Amino acid sequence: MASSQDSNSTRRLQRLMDDLHQEADAEWNQMGVEGPDGSFEIRWPTLQSGNDISSDGLGGGDDGNDAVNSSGNFVNNSGNGDGIAFDNLSDDHEDNEREDSLRYMAILGNMSRSLVNLMLAILRKKFNAPHLPKYARTLLKTPTHVGTELTPIAGGQFWYQGVETVLTKYFENVIPEVDTFSLQVSIDGLPLFKSVAVQLWPILIKVEELPHAAVILVVFEVNDLQQRGLQFGDKVVRLVLRALIADSPARAFALATVSFGAKHGCLKCTGVGEYVENKVIFESVHAELRTDAGFRSRIDKDHHKEWKTPLEDLHNFNLIDDVVVAERLHLIDLGVTKKLLGGLFKHEFNQFRRWSPQEKESVSNFLIKTPLPSEVHRRMRSLKCVNFGKGTELRSFLHYLSPVVLKDFMFEIPFNHFLLYYCGVTICSSSAHQRLWPLGEKKCLMLL
């Protein structure tokens, strides 16, 4: 049965490649004509008299005589020697460098596998490059035995690459300058399909001392690495697990605690929430703080699930102080700011004045037309799109536009309350205001 399925898959793939070849031939024949010397001349658009097209930066000899020869190089048929040739690479390394360039383009351009296959088919057939691989998997050097590395676990499958393996590979040709690696661990769930409840839960680490290194997958071999360190030549680098970063659902899952929206769901204190209008509200700011020892001994039984989290087996890791409540994106931008702006637009806050349709339109026009600093890459949209707002949009609104917009459309007391939030976030968002951080903390506490 399996052999029959493999045969069918092979035939389908072959038909797909045949279709790609036919499409490539059709597109190629429409682009130009093949000359008697084997070169391929592009049919450039015919310009009517009086039209002038600037070709600054495109090279000299723009007389329509440029062509592509069968080797894939540009040549100039005008005889003036000004053509652009891409055959200056040494013959010993030319093939490898071409493959590296194509691989870089496919990855950087986020090209689909079928598009890479089409590109390779065109290059092999029309540019006389039989040395190029036929398929994207070969060009990109896709691992072929990943399936055998999956380990079945309760509720899914697990794949592990390893902290030591990745860091050793990263420093295979150089000795690290630092003496300690500080790790930040992040966990989140990513839906793979819209119609199926299948998710990928990557467990990622970031090395603080390597800001430009790729995020790598981690499993908790950390205890062993913290004890013996990492060996690079004659140097041993200590490894410390500094923080666990996850959004609220992922954090509750990783710590085996009740949901973040439960009455006993607060990560940092033992306060008990109350249901107010279908929401859990923690009114007290003076509840007893949780401790690592109290968490491990399960003093607050209502806070824990019936099973034990593997994180409790980690050495030198505080399950309360070293677990971040949330990162800025979910806590502030997509959290408080989005809730505030959406509530004002939909009149979900009884204490705030109701915006008329004319006021909503006026605010939307102001947001759209207001120019923002050059470092802001996403323009503001209408308030009608607030439910689809991106973190960068909401961050720009908070830091640049909110005091101006809300001053004219909020009552004085709610607006002053918002300014406490605005000032607290602004002060704590930059080390330039470090001397004001105690004040920012005080302002944020005044919100509660």
C-alpha cells in the first residue's frame, strides 16, 4: 500500500514538473527570440516618438542591443564594449557561488517551493545550466530525515536539536569573547491550519550575549549545561537560564497553573479575583506575593493543575521571579492600548462620553492624515480597523497621537487617568528616562 502511494506521489510530482516546464517555455517564447548565434534577445517595449525614459544607474549603451547568451550572461551587440557581463567569477568557484546566490535569493525572497522549482527549470533549460539541481529541496539543502527525529509524547510529537549542538556549531571557527551565556526561553503556540486544531509549540531560546544569533530550539538539557558549561577549545563558558518569556496561555500551560483568566490565575501574587461583568478583576494590590518555594510546595492549591511542570526540575531558576508576566506587544500594545481604543470607539466604558459618528470620523481622518516620524514604518488606519490593528500601529498611537486625540474626546477625569498610563509607559520604555523609573512605577501603581 505504501509503495503504491509513493508511486502515485512520484507521478503527480512528475506531472507538476512537466507543467512547470511547459509554462516556462510559453513564458520564455513570449519574452524574446533566439538569435542565430545562440543568444536570446529580449523584446523590449517599443516607445513612441517623443517619449523619454531616464536610465540613470542602469549602465551605458541603452540602444536595445543587449541580449542574454546561452550561458546566461548579458552581452552587448553594439560593438562598443560597454555591455554588462556577469562572467568575471573564477571558473573554480563559479558554480558553487551561483548556487549560493540562488539559495540566498530563494530564502530572502520567501519564495515558494513551486516557484523555486520553476526558476531552476528555466535556468537549467534556457541558460544551459545542467549543473543546477532540479528541485528546491536539493538547492536549499532541506534535511531529509527530520521525520525519524520526532519523539511521540502525550498529546503530540517532539523534535529536539539541542542547545549545546547549536552553540557549538555557531562557534566552530571562533572562540567566544564572553565568559557566560544568559538564556531567555520563550514559548508560544502557532496554529498551522485554519480548519484543524493542530498547533506548533516552539520552545525557543535567545542568548543575550549574542544579539545577532538566530533563535534556537531548546529542550531542558540546561541543568547539565549549567553544571559543566560549554567547551570552546580551551575555554569554558558558563551557562545561566535567565528568564522564561511566554504569552499568558502558553505561560499557564508551561507552568501547569490555572488559566490566566481564573480567579486564582495571578502569576505574581495570591490575590483572588472577582467576576465583574464576565471579567475577572483583581482589586487588591496588597495581596501576599508568591515565592519560588511556595510555588514548588503548592501552598496555593487552587493555582496549580493536578500535574507537575517539568520546569520545577530546573536548577538555579526561580519559577516566580524569572518568569516574565508578558512582553510589551501583548501586555501594552495589543492589550491595554487596543482595549482602550476599541472601548472608546464602541462605547464599552460607561464612565467615558459616547463618541458621535461625526467624532469617530473626525478622529479617523486625523489618524490617517497625521504624518509620523521616519522610524514609524506603518501608517495609522481608520478606527474601523481597530480590531485588526497591528502592534506597531497601536504603539505609534500611544506614543505619538493619543494625548492629542483623546484630550478633545474624553472627560477630564478619565483623560487624567489615561495620562498616568501614558506617562508610566513612556518613562519605562527607554533607558534615557532611567532616573524617572521609580516615578514611572509609582504612576503605573496609581492606575490600579
